[in-house]
Amino acid sequence: MSTIVETINVAREVAWLPWAVQYFFLIGLSYGAFLLSLPGVALRKPGWEVISRLALLAALVCGLSAPVALLADLHQPGRFWHFYAYFSPKSWMSWGSFFIPVYLTGLILYAWLAFRPLLQQHADENGRFATVARWVALGGHESRGPLLMAAALALIGAVLVALYTGVEVMVVRARPLWHTPLLPLQFVITSLGGAAGLTLLFNRFGPGRDDAAINRRLAHTVAWMQLASLLLGGVWLALGLSGISPINAEALAEVGGSNNWQMAAAWAVVVTAITWWLGWKRPNSSLLLALLALHSAWMIRWAIFIGGQEVPKTGAGYYSYQLPLGPEGLLGIIGTAGLWVFLFIVITYVLPLDRIGRSTPVKA
């Protein structure tokens, strides 16, 4: 007797919601901005003082708001303790639950030690903020040794976070679009570009907005990251078209016949190329350049996470995703943005942006 087995494809809702996009976007901006803070704050490289302090502010605001988006993406945020109670050494997500506290602890200590002299000066010069600023500064002065140790701890955490956020997506074999070895590197490059854009945006509204050297250095950083992203995308495409990498070829075959994916790829190339050109040729176009750099960092994550889930694991065709208006969609995105703005307001209330962005040397 012969048996006929019929397999019916079932359409499923996306598992990784826009909350996940926001988490990967914000945590990427955070560790990217932290890396930009090292030359001027930790290494005291000439010409980087203002840039690095603004980047550290960006790293702190994004780093504090990112875990909230991650908790929301767990659907039941209370289950986060399961990562610690039931550790799974084979899960990158489980490892990430330990990497994030290492990074945030180091980042907060590093930011506090770096901003203590500024807080003390601001408290001395402005009585309106004196009580809060002195309380945060704890009457301290700059201490080089602890600052470097905190920077080292944050650097270790940043590297681990960058590693796990890329690899935990790349290890998903069921989705060839995700299971490509270049994906973690693309996340890192776009994080650095977006972080430089966010730092440029902060500088645009700070006292250094007319400083041509600062604008040029940040704009060129954005440009280099956009060029690296274009080159990496070209390598990915070449590996897929040539068949050298079977997984790249399979991923390309999955999305190659979709008009939506073709339009998204063309848009990504055009926006990235325009951002590179502006950063290299028009460094004074700071506002537009900053917004485009942030858009590029967001866009690749949206395309990978949400667009990647529109490609079914089995069956033909593509799923259709429409952004909901509720907490799992647009409202959630707005809520995370609101949290980010709230943290920015609180931090810059204690230590105003014009103080952080001032190019005058800090007294030891």
C-alpha cells in the first residue's frame, strides 16, 4: 500500500518584531559611538576631544535605551531572568544576556569618570544645576587610571556585544539571507557609520557646529564607513553571483526574483552612495549627512530582520508584512524613540550639550 504525504505550507507571523530592529539599531549605535569616544577621551588624541565626548554621550543614551527594546521583544519581558536561571552555552542569545551587563557596566563607569571634571566645572559655574551636578560628580576630579580600566572593561563588553549581535543572526541556517558570514561585519560597519552620524547630529546643535575641522573629521568617518559598506555589499553580491559561496548564492536566489527586494537593494545602494559623496565632498552638510547615516544603519537592520522573515522557510512566494499601529509596531517604535529622548533630556539637564561640545580644554 502506497502512502501519500502532503505538506502544506503555513504562513506565520514574524517572530522578531520591530522591537528587535530597534534593539540592534540602538545597541549598534552605542558600541559604535563608544569606539569613537576612545581617541579623545581615553587616548587624548589631539583634535578628538569634542568628538569623543559627544560620541560618549551618544553611546550612553543609546546603550541605556537599547535593553528596554530587547525586553519588549521577548513578548513576556518578565522571562528575561530565564537567560540567567537556565543558561544555555550553545545559544548566542544566552551568552548575550551576560555580555550586555558587562558592556553597560563598563560604559556607565567610563562615562561617569570621563564626565566628572565637566560636571564639577558646570556645578561651580552654574548654581541652578549645582546640587544635581555635584551629587553626580561626587566632588571628584579626573583620575586617569580608573578611567582607562573602565574604558578597557567597556571595550571588552563592546567587542562581545558586537560579536554576539552579529553571530546570533548569522547562525540561523534555516534562513540563507541571515546565514552569511559577512553579516556580522556589515552590522559593525553600519553601526560605526550610524554612530558617526549621530555624533555629527549632536555637534550640529552644539557650540562646535561651525568648527570645520570637527565637521570634516566626522563627515569623513561617515564617508569611509559608507564606502566600506558598499564594498562589502559588492563582495556579498559577487560571492552570490559567482557561486563561490553556496549560501550567498542561495540567499541571492531567494530574493532575486522579488521586485520589492530589488527596489530595496537599489534604494540602499543609492542612499549609501549619496551619503558617501556628501561625507567626502560636502562635509558641511552636517544635518542631512547625519540623518542619512542614521537612515542607512536603520534600513539594513529593517531589511535583514523584517524583510528576511518575509521569505518563507518552505514553500514559494513571499509573506507580506504590514507595520501594525499598536505596541508591536509603530507605537512601539515611537515609544522607544520617546524613551531615547527622555534619557537625552535627563543627561543633558545634568550636563548640558553646550558644555560637552565645548572645545576648551578640561582642567584636570
